[in-house]
Amino acid sequence: RKPIMYHTKRIAIILPDTLQSSGLQSILTEYFAPVETNCFSTYESFMATGGDIFDYYFTLSETFVLNVDFFLPRKSKTVILSDCPLCGASQSAYTNLLTVRAPLETLIEQIQQLFENDVTNLGTGEGNKELSAREVEVLQLVVKGTINKEIADKLNISLNTVLSHRKNITAKLGIKTVSGLIFYAIMHGIISAEDIDL
């Protein structure tokens, strides 16, 4: 069944991989009409159009991180293509992730969820996921690559407390990977892209 759309969505696909761009364009056109898709192989060619004329942006995590000043204010409209087969379900709760190796039905569901959230969710639903001030401090250090023992030393807490905070962060956010935590931290302004060694 096709989801109901009310106006033509303008979508920018910013991917260096022509095959991936074409496949995504085909899925969007076939299952989410009316859409107008434009493919760009580089961020620079995308910005030459003015950038802000689109409703949604599909791109890679590297492009997002390197151009975070553009994408961060548009995070609810930005979809990051992920190669991680396990990332989709747990991470889509906090950011728009599209698992590129997923079956077609799953891809369609993930895209449909994005469009539905955009209409119904407008920034709500994150209150139950609030991190405490200490958990934010631990998260900042984790995503910068600090090991548990160093986190304990820097924050003057025990190693067990660090592990407990990490467990709580994972439970609250539903994110198990460090790369997932990095996306969360960048998209929520907890750290900046400059804080991370790429």
C-alpha cells in the first residue's frame, strides 16, 4: 500500500555512489509520489543550488559530519544512509537512519516513518529520553574516544559508576554502538564535529 502524500516533497540525494543515488531515487519515486528528487555527487554541487530549497536531505554520515553547520539545524529533515545492518531499528528513534542493506520493505517502512514523524511528531516524544547532566558528561567523553578508566579519573567517580552511566545512556537512547552515540551527540549539540577524530 502506498502512503498518502499531500504535497510534492523536494528531496536532495547527496551521494557519491551513482548506483545508490539511482536506487534511492527509484524507491522514492515509486513508493512516495509525488516527490521531486535531485541527485548530487558532491556536497559542493548540492550547495550550488542554494541548498535550502529542499524538504529532505539524504546523505552519508561523513557528509553530515563534515558539513554539520548546514545539516544540524535541519536534522529532522536529514536522512543518513547507514551500512550497519543492526543500526536501523535502534537508532531510528533519535535520528533518521536508513539501513542501505535492509530488505526493500524495511527501507520503505523507514522512509515512511520519517515522513509520518515529520507530520505528526514535530519535536515531541524525547522527554522520556532525557540524559542527566552527569550522563551528558560521560557521553561527551565516550564519543571523544576516552576509555572508561580515564572517564572515571576525569570525572572523579568510580569505574563502576562510569559503567552504570554508560548502561543508563544505552538504555535511555536505545543506542548500543559508539558510532550511534556520536551521531546522537552531534545531532543534539552535545559535541561538535571538531571534537571528533574522523
